[in-house]
Amino acid sequence: MEQHEYATGARGAAGGVADGRMGGAGQLTAHALTGAYPQAELLARRFADADEADAHRLFTAVFGLYPARHLGGRPADPHGQAARTSWWHGPTVHRAASAARPRGLRRARPDTPPGRVPAPAAPGRHRRPDRTRAAAQGAAAGERRTAARLLLAHPLVTPDGPHGAGFPLILRHADWLTERFGELLGYPLTVGPAHARLHKAPLADRAVPGFGPDGYAALVLALGAIADRRVPDLERPEVPALLTDWQVATAGPDGGLALDRELARALLAAPAPPAAAPAGIPALAVRRLLAENPVVLTDELAAPERAWLLGRLTAEAELFADFLGLEAEIRAEGMALLDPADELSDLADGPLARTALLVAERLVEELRPLPEEAAPPAVLVPDALIDGTLGDVTDDYGLPEQPECDYLADRTALRRDVLGLLHRMQLIAPAGRNWVLRAPAARYAPQAELHPAPGGGRHSRND
């Protein structure tokens, strides 16, 4: 239920308020005479006093700069014919285990980088340019979709940053983007001459890697110091790294850091409260889940949200296709919005991702319910099965190579990283000290055998 509670704003960190913003976060909206740093000190104390989970939630409430996360590739059934079928037994996108790049966790390199607008092809010398109203409207719609996708993947965009090529599009369509993000997701969008910032709602599991309560406290103090032209404390290595990622700090000509005071002040400014959903219609809560997460299972929604989504599956699929270019895979358990361009995810492809998908594939083959049985949204995974499956995969395909990890010497780290990756992609979920395998994991396994061979046990392994 954590996803639902985040989306509705029903629960926050200690001291949170019901609209999904953190109590005290709004203190930075007032431009007090004392400047930004004293107010940043107040927020830093809140971070320092919070536990790990509350600090992560407070961070996303104040900044809201996490990327969306979606599975890649196209739906297994492009025409939605399997909408009433369980993921356990429906069409799959299975590829041979030896495939170089498994679908869903890969980062394709499209011809046009995310946020970069391709130059229009020059018309032929004797060709009359097509300037019809329909063509112009189609081009504008494509530009808006490109800008919206860029903001969903990278909520902070600056002209000189890594995604600056898309900044002119955001400026050009700022009014439309502001209205659309506010109407559909309740996300305020701030567009200025030197930055565009999409304010997302709190989401604890999108915290910045390497940060904890003390790190967040140091971050806001550094922002406050930069905003007030003080010398920031950048001793903690994670702080300047994030400030550089946000373009608050850039490499200067003398080898030092050039600090952007105005951007630092803008980042500390809390957004206006998100618009509430119309009475009795939980549209914002469900759409936020769909926009930010790989999969939404109806069983995990509260009753009003579940009823609303089940009544609008097709309509929401069309809405997100038009707004963000995402394609829906609808099953009996829920909906996944897939990104055919493989841009809307913060998880990179690589050997670890391939190992994780192989583990998921084999767990599905072991635990998938038989066709005549009920198809639950998730099944419990015996702990020993995880270890055995991971051992089988690494025996068959070798250990994944990661520059920062020696998995040969640390098998515990391999287990942790594989399960962590599958969890972030929402193919598994924690259940106390155990794990459950969620139905969407079956989209990566071979097609279910509807009529098992005689003598084949339910959990028998095919050699």
C-alpha cells in the first residue's frame, strides 16, 4: 500500500500533511529578510532528526526531482487482446537466454538522444513543402510529447545542462505543459529563462543513492549557502556530485566550481500545493502511479482507486499514449505502461540486468500457477529457491561483471544487487523477511505450457 499512500498523500514523513507535502517544507517558500541560509538550517535540522525512510520521503517532497521508471519494449499483445488474461499465462516477450540485450531493462540508443529535437529533413528542390494545418498540428503535438517525456525523465532541465537541447521546446510549449501536468498529475511546473523544474510528489524509493539524513542536511545547507553567496561546505563527496548533476555547480575555467545562485534559490523554493482530485474521483493518485512506476497492480490499490482504474483502463491507456508516447500492456492483474524508446527509466542495461532477468525467468517457471488454478497477483518465493536459482544462473552463464563489485568474492552482494534490481523494476516485492514474485515477471518467462507433459511435477525443472 506504500505506493498508494504516496500518491494520495495520505501518509508522509513524521509531521507530514494530508496533501502529500511535508510539514515544514513550505517554510522555504517565504523569502524572509534573513535570506535562504537560515531557512535552510531549519530544513537541515528536520533531515538530521529524521530516520532513513522519513528523510528519503522528505527529500522527494522538497525537491521531487526523481526520474520516471518504466519497462522498455512494446506490449506482448499490441492490440490488447489479452486484457482479461493473467500475466502468469498470457503472451510474453521472452527472448532466448543467450540474447545479448534482454528487453525491459535495456537502454536503447535511439537515433535522436532524449530531449534532442531532430532537424526537419530538407524538402527536395522541386517538392512543394507540406504546410497543411494537419501537418503543423502533428508537429506541435510531437514537440509537446517530446518535452513532456523529457521533463518526466529529467524533472530539472537547464539550457546548458546535458538535456539542454530540449529546453527550447519546453519554453515554446510552457503554457500547455504547465496546464497538462497540473491537470493530469497535479505536478506544478516552473519554467524560467534559465531552468525548467517539474515538482513531483513524494516517493520514498526514488532517493538519491549514497544519501542519508546527514547527507540531505549537508545538501540543503550547501544550497542555502550558495543562494546567499556564502562559501558552501562541500566536504561530503556526494553533495558536490549532486550539485553538479543539478547544474548548480559547473566546472569553471580555472578548474574550480562555478556556482549558480539563482538556481540554488529556485531549488529550495517549495512548489505550490498540488491540485486536489475532484471529489470522489481519485484520478491524480492513480495517474501518478501509472506515470512513475513500471507496473500498477489493481490488487494493491485502495477500493476507490481500483474501481476508478478498472473503469478507465482503455481511456487511460489512450491518454498516456497521447501525452507521453507510452504503450499500455493490460492484464487481469493491472497495467504496465511501456516505453518503446527505452528512455523513461533510470536503470541501465548491463550484465547485472541480464542476470536478474534470467533469475526472474527461472523463478516464474518454478512458481507459476497452473492454468486451472487461481492466478494470484504474487506468489511467495522460498528463500532457498532464490539462492539455488541464482547459483544455477551463474553456473550456466557466469558471474556478471561490475566495475564496482567483485561478485566472485562476494556472492552476498550479487544476491543483494540482483534482488534490488528486480525490486526496483517491481517484478518482485518484499514480504517481511521474504520476497514475493509478482505476476508481471511472467512477461519475461517462456510462454506457459497450458497442457504439461504427463509426469511433469508442478515445480519440476526442465533440463
